[in-house]
Amino acid sequence: MNGGQDLGGMQGFGPVGFEADEPWFHAPWERRVFAMAMAMGLTGTWNLDASRAARESLPPGEYLTSSYYRIWFRALEKQVVQHGLVTEGELTAGAALTPPAPVARVLQAEEVAPLFARGFPSDRPGPAQARFAVGDEVTAKTINPPGHTRLPRYVRGRTGVVERVHGTFIFPDSNAHFAGEAPQWLYTVRFAGVELWGEDAEPGLAVSVNAFESYLEPARGRAA
């Protein structure tokens, strides 16, 4: 969706700061938020894409003024209420007021290391034939979906070149709204800086973006 999280190519937010030897977490509460988000995600009540969509659907003013794990925490609050696991009253009270709602799975401590060692791959069998190939010129469609999407706003309507074909993966736009995994081909598309930002772009700059097949169409004058 066109939300506060989609900042690519925008000006006025200042430089991106880098912290030498930055720790994984800056405070104990951040570690707890991460653990809660992982444990709740593994109940099977929602999926990874739904979690991303919840974070990105926060009001722009709140999103832009919140720290990284504050965003995770607010989204988690939103999800547990939305799925009937916690009530607004319980959030306010900071305690359970009703018997716990059932979940499909409870993550056990001994499962954590093996699960994370295996990872959570999102590749799936999909259409046998990719529409595009390396070297094809493609244009990112101009879309403004009200729901989740992984196509950055600043590349929409711009033309680039396919530089890699990855295979078929879960389509986030569908999966985030529990409409099925709907696997699609995934590509890396390289956009020249001048194509994205005109003559003000840094000389020689190029940006590579991962884009699903339904985000793309053949560049004008090309067939695919």
C-alpha cells in the first residue's frame, strides 16, 4: 500500500545513520518484542506477509516517529486484537481477563534453534514458464493497491532491465490477506538512476529491485 513505510527516493528525511558494531537489540524490551512476534507468528494464526502488512498499515505519523521494534510491537498488538486472541480491554489492563483463545501451535523453547537453523523458505512450485528473461526490458506497472504490495512506489511506471530470474515464490500481495500463496516468478530488475530521478540523479547510479511477475509488463516496443 502507499503508506509511510514506502520512503524510497524521497527527500527531506536526513542521512541514514550507521552505528559501528551495532548490537542486535538496543534494550531488553526489543528482544522481548522480537521473541513475542516470532512465537505468535509460529502459532499459525497469521503469516509473515500479514505481519509485514500490519506494520505497514500503521498511520504514517505513528510509523515515521516510531523506532523499529516499536513498530513491531504496535503491529503485534493490532494483530492479536484483530484475530481475537486479546481484547482491547486486556491490552489496557496488561493482563488476561478472559480464558485464552486456542491457537494451532505453541512454540516450545527446544524448537527455536532447529527452526531458525532450517529457515523459512518461501519458494514454491509455480507456473512452469517465466514471462521474462535476463536482458529483457520491462516496465513496472503503475499500481496503487489499497492492500499489501512489495513494489516500491518510486519504480512504478519506470523501465529497467531484468538482470536475474530467481524462480517462483509466494506472492506477498495475496498471502498477506489470506487469499492463498499464489506463487509467481520473481525477478531482479535494474533501473538506471536517471530513469528514476531524471538528470538530478547521481552519475552512474543504478538501483536493483526484486519484482514479482504481475508487477511487470514488457517495455514499449517489446513483446514477451
